[in-house]
Amino acid sequence: MKIIKIIAILTLCLFAFLQHDFWFWSTIHPLIFGWLPVGFFYQTIYTLMLSPMAFLVYRILWDAESDDRELEN
């Protein structure tokens, strides 16, 4: 289980790095579908990839026992 947690944390670090799309800051070209700037398209795809991955990572890393203790008190 420890290796899964390490992989999950490394994946979050990778996505944190990829969130800063510095390679698309200086241009809006090429336009995707003829009207959508490439930076906006990149952020859309990034968000669609991050959402299910974040759900799985939080399921792995979240401490469910602490939630149970809060409900008991």
C-alpha cells in the first residue's frame, strides 16, 4: 500500500507541474477547431484528466479512520 501512496503523490506532483503551461503563454496559435486558442484547449483537457485522477488519489490517501472518530464524538 505504501508504493501506491508514493505513486499517487508523484502523480499529483506531475499534474501540479503540468498545470503551468508556460509553453503556450506567448501565442494563441494554433487555433483548435479554427477558433479555440491552444492554451484554453490545453487547460480543458488538463481539467478533464485531473478530475478522475484526483478522485482516485483522494480515495487512496484520505484517512477514513479520522472521519469515523469525528462522527463518534
